Amino acid sequence: MLLGVDVGGTFTDAVLVDGQCAVHSAKVPSTPREQSAGVLEAVRLVLARAGARPEQVERFAHGMTVATNALLEGRTARTALVATAGFTDVIELGRQARPRLYDLCASAPEPLVPADLRFGAPERMGPDGPVQALEPGTARALVMEVAGARPQAVAVALLHSYADAAHEQLLGSLLAQLLPDAHCSLSSDLVGTFREFERTATTVTDAALSPLLEAYLGRLSREARASGLPEPQIMQSSGGLTDCARACAHAALTVLSGPAGGVGGALLLAELAGESEVLCFDMGGTSCDVCVIERSQVRETAERAVAGRPLALPALDIHTVGAGGGSIAWRDPGGALRVGPQSAGAAPGPACYGQGGVLPTVTDANLLLGRLLEDSPLAGGLVLDREAAARAVSALAGELGMDTVTCAEGIVRVAESEMLGALRLLTVERGIDARRFVLMPFGGAGPLHAAAMAAELGIERILCPSASGVLCALGLAAAAPRRDVSRTVMLAGDELTLERLEREREALLAQAQAALGVSAARVRVRHELRYRGQSFELVVEQSEAPDPHALREAFAQAHELRYGYRDDSAEVELVNMRVSAWGDAPRPRVRGSTAPAAQEREGEIIFDGGRVPATVMRGELGPGTRLRGAALCALPESTLLVPPGWSGEVDAHGTCHLERAA
């Protein structure tokens, strides 16, 4: 049995896939103060529903928001930085780029390490070896000075350590001896590429988050073992699993842990549905994550920013906006209706949860429009309170000078416009025609808004998984272990030879294989190239040992596609090489529900201010079930809205295929 558990801002989801490929799921409210409590409650509930024992679970995969939330909220460990003397302020200087071009008062986030906790190491490593050696006695004295500051974590990021890590390793060994209770992050262990600011900032973030994640995962691992479960494997931002020890050592690898699980679930069900071009959006209670699947692959990025802080680590190309079911609607100073990014979260939650929330949210608006069922409890037995939702939305409607129903529709449309902006960012703004994709919504709130989003983008088809409300957890259960290694090589001209390429490639492959610990089932080799003198690189993927001429030609084609021209007279420079290795991945052939047919009754849904008769279905949709709008399907963990003009059928894997009428 495969178990996946995903912790979101509002709900914690668990999925158990048994040996017959049946999917059992559970959703419980998240417990922000102690996330492991919600995790274990979700596991207990899903095991009970499947009639299974903890000892039957072969693998326990976990995605969470511990590192993400800590970074967003500034709850990090007291961290010291050791950098080459004269370069300790690189994390404050940054790139000197304004966060918002026309806002002269906007500033970057404060460095995670204050000035009094930055220490300069009297050394200098060059790209070709030591320029000024770090003497052992001097290094020991420096570490004693660091220990005197009593940090909880130490980040070590020295110049050119990606080329020669000897000085960092010396400091790391001394820190382990003289400061054993503090976490230590070495940039050479984490980031194998150049660019001092990004490498240093990533190492600092890693050090600042790791003690918190180590405490959480240590507690969860102990409780899992006591319950008879295997030790959890942790989802990385790259979409692959790593062991608990590595996640504790390098928390920065897990900053996008939760959303990456959803991408894995989308890939699995898209493959089962025979679709290779899919536009995904995951709308939960707090945020919405969007990504693009092209040719059955998800784009990756080697650099991104989270909470304004750069992370030079492999990550799936996921864009997030603050538009979820719990996003709060409000009136801005100009009198306009706004939604998010503030969220009611799990506590107190939307007003209709009846747990003390009084502010209007997207969930409250959907309830008033008949798009959520008052008599259909949510996770944890939450019964929706329509009167509380009406009070919250009416108060905002009064501020805006409109009636309650119009305000509710406005809240939904504004939230959808935020998500549309994210979808357009990854498609239209990158030259991708969204109309050739099929839209896959998931998350508890995603299927409610799918048809409206598809209509705006000109998309004619929708894939809605029956497990859409817990798709992140399903993706975790089906994920493979993964390791990534990278190296800055800076090869151009006569140095860019077949022999040198093969040598670098084989060294990275061996390193990735060793880190994986098992025989790699799949490898991926990417080359980052540029015309000499350019500031940024383009990625060329060639898993086989490439001929330098073929590599240059592939780069020229990529450059022409991106920028509209190529320069065959310019010298091409290979900057970085990156290798990813995957272990074997379970491929569960998820089958549709065998539960009794969903119950049907007649109801009404508000569209464009008018009440439209609709079929209301409650329960799981079995294979062969036909849908015709207007219809509302209250699935076990989400709600699917089928507007007039849309119809479809459920396939053998429980995925609903909807099409818009010509």
C-alpha cells in the first residue's frame, strides 16, 4: 500500500492506494500549531476507511508547508553567516534591483542574518584553486568567534567553493566539533553553481529553516514509527522524494513541497487519460498554484524567489497567487472590490465554517450562489452556515453599495481574474497558445471555477479527477525518489570538446547515482549555454553524450525561438551542467469508484444574477456517469460545477471529461 499525506494551509489530505489500485482518501482540517497532529489524524482516518493496518503501508510520502510558512512568516532560526572576508554583506547588497520598478519606496526583505552575525573568513579561493589559503589555526579561531555568538544555525558560503570546496569543508568539520548543537549548511553541499548572491542567499535560507524542519520531521518520524508506519519520505520542490535525513539537513529543498505533489498527481492522471498537453491549476483554501504540462513533462527552473528570497535550487515551474477558497474579500481605499492575498486559513476559517470567522471569503460567496451545498458537510464534519456567510458578504456589499448576490458574484469573478492572470503568465506571456491545452482543475475549490476559467482562456475541454480534492496527496503516493547535482564548468572555444563534455557528464552522473543510493531508472542531463558576454543562459537538454557542434546548434535554435535571432559568428559558452536521477516510481493504475451511484435531486444555481435550474449530485461519480450542465457534483473532497453548455462523461479511472458545446 502507498500512502501520501499533504498538509495545506486549510486542510490536510491523505490518500492510500491499495494493491487493487483503489484510491482511499481522507481530508481533515490542518492544525497550524502542530502540523503532525493533523497528519496523523488524516492517516488514522484513511486507514480506517480502507480497512487497513499501519503495518501494511509500504511507503509513506509526505508534502508539507512547514518551510514555506516559516519563510513567509519570518519564523526562522538565529543564523550566522561565514563568508569570504570582504563579502559578508553580499546578502544585503543583492542585485540592486527594485522589487517593483515604479515604486521607489519598495524594499527587498530584510536579510535573514543581521550584520552582527556575519563573519569574514581570511581566505580566498579562485576558480582554479586557492589564492589565499585558510590556515587551520585561523579557521579554529574564527569558529570559536562564531560559537561565541550562540547561533542556532550557521551558513558557510565562500567564494568559488563550487569549484573547490576545501575551505568550506574545513570550516564545516570545525563547526561540527566546536558547535555541535547548531545546524550547519555548506554552499558546496547545496548549490553547485556560481553567482555569489544567489548561492549565498540560498545557503542562508537553508540554514535558517533547517532547525525548524528537523524538529518537525523528527517528531513526525517518531510518532509514525510508534504507530507502525514507515519513516516518511519527503517531497522536494523538484517533484521527487528524498529521505527524511536529507530533508532535515537541507530544508530549502522542500520550500515548494506541497504544490510539487499536485503536479505529480496531474501527470499521473493526464497519462491515464491519454493527454500530454495540460494546463493545471490547484485551488485550495489559501492559494492557487498553476503549472503547464507540455509533451507530458513539466517545466523546471534552477532559480526562483520565494517571499522575495532567491533559491538557486531545482524546482518545478509553478506560479502561485493568493486566491483560494479562504481568501478574504475587501474594499480597497479606492472603493474597488479586492480578494486576497489574506486568507482566513484553517482557524477561524470562512464565516460559513461557524468557527468565529466574520470576514467574507470566496467560500462564503460560492455558498450564497448555490455552488456549495449547505447540507453537505466538509472535511472534519464541518457544516456550512448559510446565514453566517450572508452576514459576512452583506456587510461588504453595504460598503460597496451593492446587493448581496451581486457582491457574491463579484467576489468569485475577482478571485477568478487573479487565477487567470497566473495562467496567462505561464502561457500567453510566454508565447504559448492556451487553447490547445486541456484544463485540469484540482484542489478542494478548483473544479468550482474550472469552466469559467476555460471559457476565458478559450479552452474547450476540462479533465476533472474524482480525487481532485486530494490530488496532491495522490501525487505524493505515486512519486519517485530523485537527486539533483550541478556544476559550473565555463567551457567555450577550444575547451568545449567531446572529451571534456563526456568527462564532466560522467562525473555528475556518478555523483547523482551515489546520492540516489539505488540504480537510476531515469536520468536527465541539461546544459545551460549562452553567447559569451550574455548575462543569462538557455537550457538545452541532451541526455546522451552530446557532440559540441550539436550542442551549439541546439542552443542557436533555442535562442532564435526565445529571442527571434541567432548569431552563428558569436562564441557559445557552456556555463552549467545539471544532472537529475530518478529511482523507480510506482505507477498505480487508478480505477474509478465502485460505490453506489451518486444521489440526485433538483436545485438552483445563480449565474449572472439569475437562478438557473440544476441537477445536484452528491457522492462519488462512477465510470460511465454522464453529466450535463447546469449541474453541481458534491464529490467527497471537492465540488464540481458544470455550467449550462458543458457536458461530459466519467472514464474508467474516475476522471470526468467535460466539453463545451459548439
